[in-house]
Amino acid sequence: MCLATVYVDNDGQKEEVMRDVAWIEPESQGVLLISFLGERQLFHARIKSIDLMHSSIVLENVSPDTGPAPEKANLSEFEQLSSA
């Protein structure tokens, strides 16, 4: 089984934001991560790098107006935005 740990790049510093990620889905507002146990988080970010040897994924913010770390929303908030 290949699960990943996801980090956010904050000016060269990697901050762990989610473990045991089994699924990554691109969305219009960012990247949706889904863990092995079904936890879902939407990050307003893009994939900067994927390291398959170390099972790590690094994200970077897509909007400089939101600060150094990507915003994240739970799926219910994302679904509300999509249906508006």
C-alpha cells in the first residue's frame, strides 16, 4: 500500500499538514486530499513536488493574498461553495 504524507512549503520550510493520504484530486479551487480513513481536506494550493521514494507530496500556495500557508477547508464547506 502506498500512502503519502503531505507538506506545505512555507518559504523553504516544510510543514506537515496531512498523513496517510490515499487520494489526491485536482479541484478548481485547489487540491482535495483524502486520507486512508476518508478524512477530506481541500487546500487552496497546487502540487509543487511528489517524491515517490519517500511517499511525500509538497504543496505551495496559489494565492499570495492568503498568507504563507494554503487555506484549507473541510469538504462540507467546499460543497457549499460548489453549489452556490
